[in-house]
Amino acid sequence: MAGKMMHAVQYDAYGGGAAGLKHVEVPVPSPKKNEVLLRLEAASINPVDWKIQKGVLRPLFLPRSFPHIPCTDVAGEVAEVGPQVKDFKVGDKVIAKLSTQYGGGLAEFAVASETLTAARPSQVSPAEAAGLPIAGLTARDALTQIAGVKLHETGQPKNILVTAASGGVGSYAVQLAKLGNNHVTATCGARNIDFVKGLGADEVLDYKTPEGAALRSPSGRKYDAVIHCTTGIPWSTFDPILTERGVVVDLTPNGSSFMTFALKKLTFSKKQLVPFFVTVKREGLEYLTQLVEDGKLKTIIDSKFPLSKAEDAWAKSIDGHATGKIIVEP
């Protein structure tokens, strides 16, 4: 597709929020030897996308350069393949996680590494698939790798708390935890209590009530694991509600989180707080799409926006009150 132009949305500097996004015409990228060029059908916005714009990850040299086309979680159709690509051909429907350094999701076309691309079953829509990579795998890997939770009914049951359970990661975490013999308590706003119960949560707390702020299980259970999807809750709130070896998996860690993590390690505490950042792999994409295809997992879609209104989707994500995922469709 050398020489062809495409519509994209980019920003030229740190800061600016939704107003900093610009609609541009840029050349369609060319896939390298181990990449596929995708004609995008859907992209999802994750909080990390606008945090990169804010400069939060500037110490990690993100983005790699300006101008930057944001978003990494996409679904689409293979339009071209690099010369060393073995597993995909033109016309294949796929899900992919694009490079965090280079992004590219808010556009009509994007290039993805073959190793971070997976086949998308026909029963899984582009919007459902695009919601999965970062949010879905953050939920799965926080549960399985850090909290030791089994996502099948033969596993040892655990008591799990999911905070901000109506958001993108939280809504996946509740569903995945309930695939096993686990008791799930969840927090959310009052308007979403019935929705979160519908995801399978056994107990739901309004986070604005005294009980919700204290994160205390209505049945008096202590938690083996907390999948912590929000901010502003100190360790002193978690400590009394954890079992002897309870772990808090912090998915939005800050300086205080890392200090608590280090202190718990240094003092050989049985209770732990673990900051967590997901690493997306093809195996994970295949695992999650299979669950969606089998009807065992749903991508909760808050809203869909055309690429021409990407700044509205961006603003809604920054606002922080979406129920599930925000999708942009080229």
C-alpha cells in the first residue's frame, strides 16, 4: 500500500487531553518482515493511553517520538503481510496488541507484530475483541499469576475482592474469577450495583457508603486476594480485611504502592501488596477470544465512537466513569 494515505488521530506534544488530538492524513504504514498490516475495524481506549499523553510514562520514554497516534488494542483484517510472516494471510480476521512505544490504533490502518496478533473467531465481533488485550489480560494475569486464583471449577476456592468492578479491567476480573469456585465481592457506584451482580459478583458494595469505603464483605469474609483497579485507598484500609496471607494486586500503582511493596518485603510480611503491569502475549489473546467464543466471557462495551469523534471517546475515558470499554471504530 505504499503511497496510500489514511485518516488518523494523533497528538504532537505532552498534555492537552482531548483538545490535544488532531485529525490528520498520513501515509499508510508498511509492515516490516515480521509484521502484518491491519485494516482496523475497532480500537479500544485504555487509561494508559491518555496517561502516556499526560507524560506519566515520560521516564520510560513513552511515546517514543512525536507526533504519536495513540491506542494499542485493536481488531481488524490483515491487509498485507511482511515477507517472514508465517501464520497469517491477507483477509484473516485478527485481534492484536500494537507496540506501546509507537501505538497506531486511532487510524484506518496499523502494523502489528505477528507474535502479538491472534486469529479472531467469526463469532467474536471486532469491538468485543478490541476490548480484550490490555484490560482482559491484566485481569487474568493479576488473578492467576499474582493472586494464585484458578479459573476453573476444580481449583481451591478463594475469597476475592475486585475494586472498581464496573470498569474495563474490573468487569473482566469479576467474570474470570467466577469461572472458578471463587467467592467474589465487588465495589462500584450505586448505579452499577445490579450490573456488577449480573457479571456474577456474589456481593456488591457501593464504594460511597461507609461499608463500601471500608471494603468489608457483607458476609464477614476476609479476602485472599484483592484485584485493585482504582486509586486512593491506603494500605491501612486493606490490612484488616485480608486473610493471613492475603495479597493486594495494585493495577494502578504509584510511589506509595512501591514503598508499601518494598516495606512488606523487607519486613517479611505475610500480607503483600504487589504492583502489577501486564505483559501481553499471543497465548493470552487466544485464551480470551476462546472464552468469548464459548460464551464464558463478555466484553462490556460502554460506548462506541467513529474515528471522526475520537476526541469524544478520549474525553469520556479520561472522565473515568465508563461502564466497561470505550471503542473507536474507523
